[in-house]
Amino acid sequence: MCPVLSFSTVSKAGDHIIWIVEDDLDDSILLQEAFIDTRVPCLIQTFSDAINALQQLGTCRREELPTIVVADYNMPVMTGAEFVEAMCAHVRYESIKKIILSTSSYLFDKKDCLKKGAHAYFVKPSNYPQLIDVAFSILTMNT
């Protein structure tokens, strides 16, 4: 069974299951709080690296899979782009929204992530209200 930790309001079927893959603990906590502050019901689980997240994906039953994965671009061992590419290699994960959130504003990095299968690429904003806006955009985007 794939554990999912709830950091949000009471959830029900159809709520978002969000996995945050972020090696920086402070950024991970801020992003969790931003999703919670959107007031959109969701379940959130965090991973400090992409390898662990991929291993966990492999143990989940279909109904336990995340609906959204938000990964940092610049992570050691496996970048966010490589993580998205690995997810895209499996049909089982095609319905998961794959989002990259990064400090990098380089067009090459964005194009690389989108080419490898990310649905969207967001630059980490410089303030918390903007981060809430990004979280809301992620939750409400159509793919």
C-alpha cells in the first residue's frame, strides 16, 4: 500500500493527491503550505529525492497514484527533468500531471522539461502570495 499523508482539509474521492519531490526542506514545507492555503482539498506527500519517489510510485495501487507530481528541477542524482522522463516511460503514469518548479528561468531548462514530458514549468516565485497563486494554477490546470 502506498502511504499518503494528509496536510490539508478533509478529503474525499476526486480530491487531488499531490506528491512534492523537492530536496530543499524549506522549499518543500513552503510549497505544502501554499497548496493548503489554496483551500482546494488535497492530500500531500513529500519526497526529498526523485529516486525514492519513483520507487514509491512502483508500489502504489492505481487508485493511490498521485494526480499531480511537482518536482524541483535542480536535484542531485536525478533532476526533475529526468524524473519526469522516467515517469513518461510508463503508461501507468500518463494521467499524472507532471509539473516542474524551479529557480531556473533559463528557456533551455524549461524546453528540456517540456520535451521530456512535463505538463508545465513554473519558476519559483520570490514571495509567498505568488507561490499560493502558482499552487492554485497547478491545481486548476487542464491537461
